[in-house]
Amino acid sequence: MTGARNVRGGLVLLSVGLGAGLVMSLYAFQPLVPVPAALAHYDDLPRRLIRLAHIAAIMLPLINIVLGPWLDRLSLPARVREAASWLLLAGGATLPAALALEAAVPSLGSLHLAGLPAIAFCLGVFLVSAGAYRTSFQAGRAAGRRGAGAPPSEASDCQGGLPCWL
């Protein structure tokens, strides 16, 4: 199952992102440790990049977790589903790292290291969106109905192990 990879990877990456946030909290409000010199000014580019990396380290894994269960239900060729899965995971793992690296080594900013992971992640989302557009999500609902408006008799009446109301 392709989507299970994204849920598992998203949950692992979410833990890493939350851990990074805990490290950032050591100097964010009432510093427990000295603020790193490169991050001393709140509105300087390195500190903004670190905050953006942290946001990406939380949101991209969450998007993987949300989209993962849907990947296997999409009307897409298996190779395209696999590509979408790997693009989502690669972007989720490498975009925060690239942003943090650009913050740590300002001379790398001109290389735009974060650009490729951002494009990869977006391409994965675009593939999922194309699959969603091509997919009739109503097909699994009719099979479990006894009559118009009747609820399904069991959770197994729906496809993909998802609740029938999805």
C-alpha cells in the first residue's frame, strides 16, 4: 500500500519537526540557552528561514498523513501513485533541511537549495489532485446501502478502510 508509506513517514517526520520546535523554544522567549549569533535578530533572514523550516517540518508531514490514506484510492496508474508518494515524502523530508541549511550557511542562499524540494512536494500534491479529479468517490458508497439514505451495515462496506462518509 503506497499510502501507508506516507502515513508512516509523515508521523516520523512530524516527530522530528516537533523536536526541532522544542530546540527552538530554548532560545525563543525567555532564553534558557544563549541565542545563536546568526539568529540574534528576530527579523533577520536566517531566523526567518529557521522559522519557515520549522513550519515546513510540521505541515508537510501532516499533509503526508492526510493524503496517504487517499493515495491508494485514486484513479491513477500505479507508477504515478508511487511517484506522488515519493515526491511528497522527499519534499517533506528535504525542504525543512534545505531551509535550515540555507539559514546556517548564508552563502548557500544564492543556490536556492529549497527550490527543488518545494517543487517536488508541490508536484506530488498536483498528482494527487489530478487523481482526485479523475476519481469517483461515490462508487464505494452505493454498494453498502440497503436503501436510499440508509447507512452502511458495516465499516467494510466502504472502500479503502476509510469511513463511508468520506
